[in-house]
Amino acid sequence: MKATMTSLLLALAPLVSAAPSAPGWRFDLKAQSSGIVALEAIVVSPTLVLFFDRASDDPLQINNHSAWGALWNLETSTVRPLDVLTNSFCASGALISNGSMISVGGDPRGFVGNPAINPGSTGLRIFEPCASPTGEGCTLFEDPANIHLLEKRWYPSSIRIFDGSLMIIGGTHENAHFYNVDPALSFEFFPRKEDTPRPSEFLNRSLPANLFPRAFALPDGKVFMVANNQSIIYDIEANTERILPDVPNNVRVTNPIDGSAILLPLSPPDYIPEVLVCGGSQTDTIDPTLLSSQTPATSQCSRIRLDEEGIAKGWEVEHMLEGRIMPELLHLPNGQVLIANGGRTGFAATNAVQDPIGNSDADNAVLVPSLYTPDAPLGRRISNAGMPSSGIARMYHSSINLTPQGNFLIAGSNPNGNSTVGLGVKFPPELRVQTLDPPFMFVERPKILNTPEKLGFGKRFTVPISLPVGLSRPGSKVQVSLMDFGFSTHAFHSSARLVFMDARISADRRSLIFTTPPNGRVFPPGPATVFLTIDDVTSEGAWVMMGSGRSPPTLE
């Protein structure tokens, strides 16, 4: 009997050791292609992501020509073409206070063989809120003759500010092969507030590598900007700038020497802002024909707290696990930051350096993302432990967005002038679409069962929730985040924002009680998504309107 029992235990041992492990991060390749190169992307509803490409020869068709706009359905992973009038190549955009998406600027050129193109450099493209979950009937409005920018802007940035309008920053007037040699050294607003653009000394000082300036609306209503290796705080209301310390160690972080930047999560009661800037290059702005696709990108991350004490201290330096040119930095609802995409060497732009890889000025794609934990000790904030490889290079002209479902939608990449394909093309136009799914996508998750359509500022709300048994115990870590996913283009998410809200779960574990930010300076009025995270397991997001939903300008 004893021998039989021993044999039985030995037989069961492999079964015990083969118990399933905890779920990890996963890339999921979708069956449907994007149809266009998704070099710009923005979430415009709980189910839809709007893609823009250049006016080109993409395979997705509309009205008997190649499309350069499309709506990606997050529920079905399918694509629908969207008609665009002006060339949206290298544009920017954001959501405004009434829920409309505004795409600004773009390419002044057309494309041989695609006759339906209007110049895009003064373009304003308006996608109004659309109730259709599939995108059916959703359209983009343009009136180039009457609704346009004051100044030509290609490679601009745009952010939603405290009154729900857009501030539009910089860019170039005409073709920028590499550096900004015909600069738009000014700011303007949408809706239009002034008859002429506001000149900017900061944009002048930060030439020539200052395309797509990285800018963030701060919780006092001012704006932080970094371009090239320089930074300022701009006071919109007083039209003044405060010069801040340069990014350390000669690191440059804006196109065509792209690093990325992010406003770290804002927390009550003080909402003290901190900015993180990662990647780019330590290269001087010399003749691009003297630069190389094999020049190592920097691994440097620089972080600054934007109160008086933090500004006096200056930038704090730490390092990623590898150098990255054109990385993307994105919020997770629990406050961590995803670092994804880009290459280990080279530069942004195409066919400008002495030894391009095909047409790409960059090489050595980084396929494994990392996580940055803002409240971890210096030197221990960045890790890629357990992170998978994407298997797909996401280089110049790629995009990535957090979705209301809680995962990341990844698309695009095309360091070429058109749909350059064939043997030997290392970085062809990329039409494959992936999601990067966090571990919580594979376990039971909290659910926000219902929320008001609109949330007023400085108000307390009680909403019904459902919690899995494993997350319903008292003492769990509860986080409620209010998020703007931003507009992804050229290694930057314009307007991306995460504000934590004071929150608790009711004693019966059936309700969530939270208090919204005090005003539109802490979270500019407009669309937002609310997530509930318990012990790092995050719900699907609840799409809401933060504020009244009025058209800008609206002070709330």
C-alpha cells in the first residue's frame, strides 16, 4: 500500500507543477489590416479610433481613389474608409470641449495619381461626435476656403487648454526635408481668438530641430513646452514665457531628433505637475548628410517637477534599458507609463542621412516595450520584465493609443515616400494592426456599471459597480483615473492626461464614490474616460463628458 501511494504521488507531481501561471502581457495581431498607414491616431468614441495617413496610394479605397482617413472599430477590429479633403500628412489634433475632434495643419503637396487632394498646411478637419458604434454615417467636415488656420503649419503640435479650445504650436510653412528651415514661429487658437498669430521667441530659439514641440497644459492654466533641448512655461493669459533649464547632456528631443514626453499623473490635493522626457539623441544639429542611421539614440530620461522647488532643482536624469529614437510614452490607468516603439539608432524623417536603410533614417527597431513606475526609487523605475516582443518594427510614422477597453492599439510605420514594398525593403509601409494587452485583460475585472453622461467639476458622484470576489476585500488599493488618451503622431501624444480622483468603495462593495477635479485647468473640459483600478486590475473605461459639453471657449 505504501509503495502504491508513493507511486500515485509521483504521478501527480507533474500535474501540480503544471498549474497555470499568472497571465502576462501579450501582443495580439488582428486579422484585418488598417488599409492606410495609421501615422496619426485618436480615440473618438468608446468604439472608434480615427486614423490619418498622407494622401497617397494606400490600398483602402473611397470614391474611386485611395483613402487617407479611416475609422477603426475596436469591437470588431475592422476598418471603414473616411473621406478627407485636405492632406493630413504630419498633422496634429485633439478633442475640444464639445466633443469634436479637430485635426490641424498638414502637407501642402498633392500625390501623383490621387487627384482628390487639397493642400493641408492650413487645414482644419472636424470630426463631430458620432453616436454610431460602427462609424456608419460618421463624416469629417472640411471647408478649406472659409475654415482654416491663420498660418501654414506642417508638423505642428496642438493641445486642449483650460477653456476647452485648442492651442496650436509651431510647425513649418513648406517642405521640411529634415530640419525646420521655413518655420512657423508662432501660436494660434481654434476657435480663432485673435486676427494674427502670436510670435514666439521660444520657437525661434529652439530652431532648427523643433518640429512637433512637446507641450502640456498645466493645472494652473499655463503651458509647458519642450523643443530641441530647451523648455519653457508659457502663460497664455499674460502672453509671457519663463525659461526653464535645458534638457541635460545635450539631448535633443523633437523632430527630426525625436524623443517623447509625457505629463505624469496629477494627484489631489495639490496636482503638482511633473514632466518626463525620454529618448532622442545627443547629436548636434549638423548637416544631416553627416549623420548616420547607425548613430546610437540616447537612453536618457529626464524628469522635472514644475513647482518652484522642482524648477530650482532642475532635471533629474535616469535611463531606459536601451537607447530609443521615436519612442512613445503612454499612461496606464494605474499611473504607470508604457515606453514603446522606435529604433535604437538614427533619426526621424526619411532619406536625409548619409546611409539610410532604404529610405529610413533610423534602424534597429526596439520590439520589446518597457514600463516606467513614477513613484519607484530613482534607478529602479524602468523594467521590461515579462514584456513580450511585438515582432513588428514600429518606426517613423507609427502610432499607439490606450483604448477604452484598457489595452493599447498599435498601427502604422512607414519611413518611405509612398507604399514602397518589395524584396529588400526592411521597413515597408506597415498595415498590420496589433493590440498590446495587459495582464488584467485575462482575469475577472471590476466593472463600472453606469455613469452620468456629463460630470461637473468639483462634484462628488456615486456610481454602481460590480467587483469580482477576489477584488472585493476591504483594504485593496483603489485608484480612479480620469483620462484623455491624446492624439498620437510622431512619437508624441498631444493632450494626453491622467488625473487621479479622490475615491472610495462603499461598505457593501456595490458603489464607487469619487470627486471630480476642481476646475478646467486641472482637466480641460471635454471628453474623458474614467477607469477603476483595484490592486492593478483595471476596469473597462467609462466614456464621459467632463464639464458642460459647451463649445469653446468655456471657463469651468
